[in-house]
Amino acid sequence: MSEQQEKPSIDVRTVPPRERHPRIFGMLGALLPGNSMLITSDHDPRPLHYQLETNFPGEFGWDYLEQGPDVWRVEIGRLEGGGGCDCCCGSDH
């Protein structure tokens, strides 16, 4: 098996709007520290970035790979040694 594995990705342009964030958060919850996923969107996913920073401070990195005007691509990585506990709440308990 190759050391380079394909990153999980989601193209939210094909997902109904109300299902987008739940699907993305489900995928993020499955990421192991040091791994990342790719998101493709038809708009700047800034609200998602804000949600991540607010609910999971210090746990995820965010890198724009493409910034419009028609397509945005973002790589989100789970940081090694990020804050929070082992559950999905993001707290330090």
C-alpha cells in the first residue's frame, strides 16, 4: 500500500444546503490528528471556518487552496495535540 493516501473530500455543490455542515462535521469528527480533508464549494466557506474556530478552538487548521470567484477549495486538517477531549464536544474536560 502506498504511504500517500487519498484525502477524504466533499463537494458541497452537490449536497442540499441544510445537509452540508452536518456532513462536513461528521467527516471532520472521523479525522485522526495529522490528517486532513478537502472541501469544494461554490461560495467562500467562511461561516464554516468561524464555526470550527468557535466550537473547536485549536483543533483544526484551515488552508485555502482556491479562492473563487466560482469555486473555493479548502483543506481542513486535524492538528496534532489540538485542544479538547476525545469526545466531539471540543471542551477540555
